[in-house]
Amino acid sequence: MAQRKEFIMFSRRLLILSSAALALTSLAGCNKATDMLNPPALHVDRAYVKLAANPDAPSALYFTVHGGASDTKLLNVLIDSALRYEMHESVTSGGMSDMKKLEYAVIPAGKDVAFKPGGMHVMVWGISKSAIAANKMPVIFVFQNGDRIEFDAQFVKPGADAGAAMAHDGMAMGNEVMGNEAQ
């Protein structure tokens, strides 16, 4: 009789533990289901402009685009505080480095695409003195899916490390989707 009572108590404990484990597994599955229902939004961060040592030379804009729920393309950037800007890509062929104009950048769903030194970047000419004085340059990123995202890029002086500009990564510094407007 004592053995039967111990067996029943053991069975109850096992049933309770199994139920708790099953409940936790179900909750973990809910997070994955929720993630599938709410995929990450297309967004831009880590934007900074590395100023050229010579003010007559072009500066370079670097940033990271985080892909959203579906593939898209970055078609253009719009910069009101600059005279001219172009997306470029650094390429190496036969041991020689060169830059070529970039018509668009593919942004795969859920993936990060970095515009960084030695790779894709935006050349920027004639940045306004007022933007430099304010230490921010509003940039509008134009995507094939119709999204237009505005983000303020900070300036990095010639010879300085970009780390200071990147220190504000987690802050909401103007990562605003402006809607599905035509270019």
C-alpha cells in the first residue's frame, strides 16, 4: 500500500512537470508565430557622413539598411543639404580598385545591407555649412516598395573615428517612414 501511494505521488509530480514543460514549449512557439505575423520593419540606422579633408572634395555617407518583410531595392537617397550625391560601389578588378555608380542596392527580406568604407557608399558633394554646424544631415532613403525613410546622419571629421557618430545607434534619431509616396 505504501508503494502504491509513492507511485501515485510520483506520477502526479511527473504529470505536473510534464504539463509545465509542455506549456513553456507552447509559449515559445507563440513567440515564433508572433514573429511571423509581425516581421521586422524596413529601417535604416548607423548613418554618418565622413567629411573629406578638402572641403571641395566629396564626402562619403555610410549607413545600414535592415530589410523588412519582403525583398526591395534602395533606389535613391535624397539630400536637400547637399549640391550633389550618388550611390557608388568600390570594386577591385585585376588588383586595381575603382568606383562605379550604383543604380540601386538589393535589400533582401530580413537581412542587413551595410554601406561602408570599401564597399557601397554615397558620395556627397557641397554639403551646406548649416548642416555641418548642426552636426546632422537629413537623408531620405527611397525604396522600390514605395517606402521613404528619413534619418539624420551625423558628421565625422576627417581623421576621426566613426565610433562617436555610432554611439547614438539605439536612439530614435529620425527613422521615420514617410509613407508609400511616389519618387
